[in-house]
Amino acid sequence: MGSVSALRGRTVLIVEDETLIALDIAQEISAHGAHAVMVSTVAQALGVLATTKFAVAIIDHRLGREDASQVIQHLEKLQIPFVIHSGYDEVAAWANAPVVRKPALRQHLIQTVSDLLG
């Protein structure tokens, strides 16, 4: 298991359409010394991916009426590791990415992200 100190100094993309969940995750990320960038739509995610270098991403697969497939494909192209954070079952299409089911303990989500970073 990676140490949560792996987050220190890193920039983490949070793609989540539920503001309270995004803020909660961002607060936990920040408490571990990382910088969190929150977006809530596919267009916003693609926009920040074009301008910011991320170490890792946390992706909610369902963003209102959108799904994050296009963001996930872009992350894969950029070779940015990501965690799927979702309550839906259809996320199995990305078997190479860890899935943390909602609701999840924040520490479990943070540990999963840290493990991706080594």
C-alpha cells in the first residue's frame, strides 16, 4: 500500500457533479498536502486537462446527464492514473482503473489514490 504522503505536492483532478462530495474530497486531498482542482462537467474537465498537469484524477462516472467516458479516455491518452468514484455498476468497462464505490470512507478513497501514485 502506498503512503498518503505520496499526495504531498501533487495536483489532483476531481471530476464530481455533487458539490458537497467534491468539496469533501478536496478538503481531504488538501489535508494530505496536495492541490485539488474541482470540476463538474466533461467540458470543464477537458479544459483543465489541456492547461494543467495532474498527477492523478478522481472521476465520478455519472455527471448529471453526462458520463465521464470522454474524460477517462483523455486521461488514458495522457497516461494520468485515475480512480473511478461512483455508485453505478457500469463503470466495469474500465477494469484497469480502481473503483471506489459511493458511499465510501474518505480515507479509503485517499488511500486508493495514494496507492496509484506509489
